[in-house]
Amino acid sequence: MDFSFDSIGFSNNINYICELYISKNKMYSSQNNSQNIVLAVYKDQRTVFRLKDISMLVGETNFQSLNRKLNYYVHTGKLLNPRRGIYAKPDYNHEELACIIYTPSYISLEYVLQKSGILFQYDSRITAISYMNRCIEINNRTFQFRKIKNEILVNISGINRCEDINIASAERAFLDLMYLTTEYYFDNLNPLNRKTIYTLLSIYQSKALSERVKKILQNNG
């Protein structure tokens, strides 16, 4: 009887130790997995991510669990949550964010023309083309989206892809603005490649736009 009792007690102790080890191992594994998520995000060249992007990056298929972990790092300041379903590094690129808020979309219009020296007046907005009209403010930065026809939106001619940023060339931005705005004053058209403009005009399938573009280019030498 004593031998049987001791065997049972020994067996119970072994089971307890095993359960304790498994429990601690799961806790360590969970903490390590969370740390790996942040490490993976920080090591990636991108600065802005959708939830599904991080899921693919770390191989986590449980979106609810992943979302809880990411929200913890938002609260601790290791990640930012500029918009629902979007996570970012603290030093994220605003242009990259503009391209991920709505998809498909690309940066264009006044923002590009200002950077290209075609518009002189300073405008802090990041302007973009997408499938809807929206004006959004995130962390004191304004993102202006303007709607354009789908067949124009998905045509990648004149759109440069650079490190997860879709941005129009100066010529494409010029034509986008001319298409969406019938009258606009441009400070300096010299940086524009006119041959490229006439090539890109076919994207818009608009005789009225072609005539206005031809007129403004002729009037500016």
C-alpha cells in the first residue's frame, strides 16, 4: 500500500511539474512571438502596414490575437495606429501612408507639381488620386483624395513605384489636375516634358482635355 501511495504521489508531482513547465514555456513563447512581431516590423523596409501585411510578415493567421498584440505595442509607444487597421513605425513616411489609406491610389496633383517646381505656392497637403473624394487629417497632416474614372486610376503609365510609394510623374500629375480642374494657373511649365504629356494624353480619352492642354502649352512657349 505504501509503495502504491508513493507511486501515485510521485506521478502526480511529475504531472504537476510537466504542466508548470508547459505553462511557462507557452508564456515565454507568447512573449517571444510578440517581440518577434515588433522586430520583424522594424526590420522591414516599409514604415506603414495593414493588419494583413503584418500577418503575412510574421506568419500569424489569427487576426484577433495579432491585433491585440499590435494594440499593446501601440499603447507602449513602439508602434503607431494612425488609422483603423493601419499600423506604423514612429518615424513613418507620410507618402507611404497616403498610398495605403485607400487602394488603389497614387500621389499626384498639387503635391507632385509643387515638388517639381511647377507650382510655387506652398501647400502642406498630400494630394492623391483614388476611387473616392475624401479629405482626411491624421496627426496634423491633411491627405486630400480626389476621385477619377477607374480606367484612368488603374492605368500605371506615368506612375512611379518607389519603396511602396506610388507617385505620379510631373507630367501625369499635370494632366490629372487639368482633367479634374478646367481652369488652373501654373507658375512654371518649363520642367514638363511635352512629348511625354502628349503620349500620356491617350489615357484620359478626352478631346476637350487634349485641346485645353495643347492651348496652355502653346501659350507658354
